[in-house]
Amino acid sequence: MILTYTACAVLAYFLIKYIINFFAYRRAYFKLPTPPGYSYVTGTMHLYPGNNEEGLASELEMAKKYKYFHLWWAGPLLPIVVAYHPDVLRHILKSSAPKPRSKILATSYDMGVPWLGEGLILSNGPGWARNRRLLTPAFHFDILKPYIEVYNQCADILIEKIEEQSKQGKSFDIYSLLHRHAMDVILRCSFSYKSDCQNSDLKDNIASVISELNTLWSDRSISPHFYDHIECLYRLTSHGKRFYHLCSVAHKASEEIIEKRKQELIANPDLVSNKKCKDFLDILLTAKDEDGQGLSALEIRNEVDTFYFAGHDTTASSMTWILYTLAGHPEYQEKVYQEVINVLEGREYIEWNDLQKLEFTTMCIKESLRLHGGVPGIERRTTEDYTIHGLTIPAGTRLTIQLFLLHHNPLLWEEPQQFKPERFHPDNLKTMDPFQFVPFSAGPRNCIGQNFALNEMKTTISRIIKNFKITLDDNHVVRRVPYVTVQPENGVLIYATPR
């Protein structure tokens, strides 16, 4: 009996302590700018229209109202700071603040672990630092330079596909073509694997698997349902079952590529050393840390899955928005065309040294990334109290760096909704805050493949504009969907006229 009373007293003590701490914690967060309409059931999530154009518009209104950051409550217990000004981001991105992870209620990053594992995108701490160090050589100048030939080869196929569509005299979805094209590029560059993905039906393509995984992951991350944030419960739902099934499909595809290369190395141990240039998979299989330890089989698969996704989905989405923007601004499209013609001087292929000469094309690419984005936002967890403009963000806060809002913040950009490539003229870049435009993040956790992606974009966009004049189908409404990447809801329909 005494033990029972003691146990009840201890339980009551911790319960009372938790309640006191919880209300103190709530008071600290309610001092931060928060949209009115808090609910004891859904927090403020019921105010968010969803992953759609209306959701983006709603967030843009918040950015205009609060200027630096505001607070969302994901349910009654979980506050998330949404930040979109360099004054806030500079401190976070320059620090080693980790990505938010939880063993109790799954964060948006935890939700991607069944698919991508502890790869570079999701991992934290010493494991992330070790793997980042081991994989950095995969994006050295000497590795990236030969890829220009692959970009051109894949662009040849893409141009054939666009030409086939142009002959029909109808509009067509450029996003689906770019999705397969970007997959072809990443398979060839990262894994030396030549597939026929640009000629296959998208429904039978690993790219379609990744696209659906992206959608399921993104929808789950904003779900108001409690069970979607508990992994064992989510697995029992129809969406959870589908997600885990597609994870298995993606894992199998990665394992097949890895196994094929391992067998090649067994048959020819000098295969890697005899290559002119190692690809990403070569480095995964041969990398050793300072203790002589390589990556485990699971770590290798995690990174292959990660690069499958990050290496093609973001570039496919970004290139779609670049072409969408140029199609809607024929005067800038013609400037890009003239620049490409002048740089190539009668050649068809883009060469390595041409990339730096495509100055105006690069300005258009950056302005399109600002206007539409590739990745709408990233998250961190603060490791210390941080006071900005008289408001304190407590340590341990989940903080969303809303890149879409940052790149549309009227405090930073004049006429933020307008397409003005001149913003990124080298003379204007000199006065731009380095944390004002960060489409690939910044600081120690910036995108390891950003140079790879930009080179691919420059090559692909230049080749398309050189060969075709593109215009939008005015009967098709284009809507953005801010999933893990910003995708077109129903594609982007264009007309292409051979030049």
C-alpha cells in the first residue's frame, strides 16, 4: 500500500511539474507573432489552406504582416516558427543547428526516413559530418567537368521528344519530359547507369515512384491527424501502406544498381582506378574515413536513395519553372536565345567553358528559382535562445526556413511577384545580402550538389531555347504545389516551335 501511495505521489509530482512547465512554455511562445484563431484541437493548422496556391498566398500575407517570422501551432502542443528574413536565417544557417527529429511525434524529416534513411538530407551529428566529408569529393571540379558530355547526350534525347510533340501541333506537358530527362542524367552521372527512362512510360518509371513518395511525404507532414505523426499507426493507414510499399520499390531499384556495380568490381578490381573519372557510386563504394572504415551497405543504399531523389526531382521541378517563366516572357526568352547563339558560334553542344559565359541565362535561372523555387522550405531546431528584434525564440524550437517567403519578402525585393532577371546582374549581387537568396540553403548544411544542378540547368535550358521557341497554353491554368519540391499540380503545358 505504501508503495502504491508513493508511486501515485511521484506520478502526481511529475504530472504537476509537466503542466507547470507546459504553460510556461506556452506563454513564451504566445509572445511571438501568431495568426489569430488558435484552437485547442488543431492549433493554427486549420487556418492553412493546404499545399496549394491558396496555401502559398496565405503564407505570403503572413510574411507581409509579420515581416521577419511568425508562429504556427501544428496541433495544440507543437509550435513551429516560420522565418523568412536574413536577420533570422543568418544565425541559424551559419550555425550547426540540427534538423528537427523526434522519437515520439514524427517530424517532417522523420517521415522521410523509411524512404531515404539516414542519408545526407535527414541525418544529424557526427554521422552526418562523417558522410558529408566522405562524399564531398564526388562534387569536385574534376568530377563535375566530364558530366557536361552526359548533360548534352541526355539533352539530345529530350530535344527529340520535344520535336516529336511539336510536330503534332498541340500543347504538351514539359514537366513529365523534364522529370524523365533529369532521372536519365542522375543515373548516368552518379551511377554510370544508362537506362531507357526517357523513352519509357512514366507510370513504369522509377521517377513516378519518387514523385508519389514525394507527394505522400508532403501530405503527411501537414496532416492534422494525430495518428499520422505516430509511425506505427501511420503504417496501418492506406496512405502509410502505400508509402512503405513504394519505399520497398525504390530500395529495390537502388540495391540493383549497387549490386550490379559490386559484381563489376569483383570481375574487374581495377575498374575504378582505370576510370578517367569516378562517379558518385564509385566514391560511395571506395570511400574510407580517417579510421579506414568505409560506408556500410545500408549507408550506401541510403545515399543512393537520397541522390536518386535530390539529384533529379529538384532539378526537374526547377527546370520546369524556368521554362514556364521564359515561355511567359518572350522578350527575355529571345535574349537567352541570342546569348546561346553567340556563345556556341555554330556548335550544338554546350561545352564546359561555355557555362560561365552564359551570364544572362544564369540570371534568368536564378530569378526563376527566386520566383517559383525548387525547394519551398527547410527546417532546423534551435540549440539556444535567440533574440531578434526584441522577440526571443526559445532553444529547442522547430524553425522552418521558408525559402519561398524569403524570396518574396517585400522588405527585401522590389515588386517580388515580377520576373526581373536584372536583379541578379553581377553589379547588383555585390549589394545583395548573402542570406537573401539561398535556393540551395547556405552554411555548413548547404546543398552538396548545387553546382551539379546549376550546370545541368544551364545546359538543358540553353539547348532547349536554342532549338525551340516556347509559348504557354493559355487554356491551361498552372498551379504550384509546395511539396518537398515545388511541383506543378497538373503539369505545365507549352507549345514548342522549332527555330
